[in-house]
Amino acid sequence: MTMQHQIHTKLNNALAPQYLDVINESHMHARGQDSHFKVVIVTPEFSGLRLLQRHRKVNEILADELAHDIHALAIHTYTPEEWSEREDAPQSPNCLGGSKFDTPS
């Protein structure tokens, strides 16, 4: 199972989103490994939660992947009402380099 598919499956099972897009953005970065992702998730589960609480929920679901495999994860969380007012999620910036996978010189 690819990391992209693993992220999608875990979030889908945990949050039953109305919309979920997991985008592999690794090609935008120098390392070229499958380690940079963007998640756009729309679920009623986020109703009444502040942005930080939403991100913590996603981070908890993906704790193992974040600890071992993912270098960067852009998280865009919306309730269905918030999503209906948008056209798309924001674009991710280019990576500035560096990684927890780098070994010290």
C-alpha cells in the first residue's frame, strides 16, 4: 500500500468525510521520496472545533506515519458549510529543504 493510500484509508475510516483528497506533493521537493502530502478533508466531525483541534485530530490519526514516514503534511480541514463557501484548498508552498531523515554531517 502506498503512503498516499494509507493516509487516505486511515482518515476515511476514522472521520467518514464527505470529501477527502490526499495529494502526494513529493515531486515538488528535492528528495523525491513519498514524504510530502497535502490533505483536504471535509467532515461534520469538525463542527464546533477550532482549527488547532481539527489538526490535532488528523495528527493523532496519522501519528505513526508522521513519526516515521512523512516529512511534511499540509492539512486543510473544513466543515461541509465552510467547504461550500470555497472553491478549492490553498496551494502548498515549495519545500525549504531539510528533513528529519537527513543525517548530521
